[in-house]
Amino acid sequence: MKMVAVIGGGWYGCHTALLLQAAGYIVTLYESHDQIFKGISGNFGIRLHTGPHYPRSEKTRKSCQEGFAEFIKRYPDLI
């Protein structure tokens, strides 16, 4: 079994770690803070939503809606 290290416990690092683990890798996640989502991912104010903040951009609204649906599908335990 292959081992892999993921550096950074924000959204991308955690998502990558979960995908690799699901693919059969032994994953070690390294984060410089004492908790995950403690840096930019936890403090920047990024929100998961379905696009109502972009009334003039149908493309952006559609992207938000697709991303929201994918998040629900991929992380049902967080809903």
C-alpha cells in the first residue's frame, strides 16, 4: 500500500486527503495550526451557497449551484 503526505489542512488539503484515502492510499495530513481549517479556509469568510449573491451572472450562479450539489453528494455527513 502506498503512503502519501498532504500538506495543509484547509479545504483543498482535506478534500485531497479524503480522495486519496478513498483510492486506497495511507494518508498523513500535515497542518501547521493545532486544528484543520484554522488558516485561510477557516478565517477568510468563504461560503458554500447556491448563487444568490450573483444575480447578474448566470454562469457564476450555475457554477455555485453545481458546486453546492457536488459538496452535498461528496460530504453528506457535513450537511
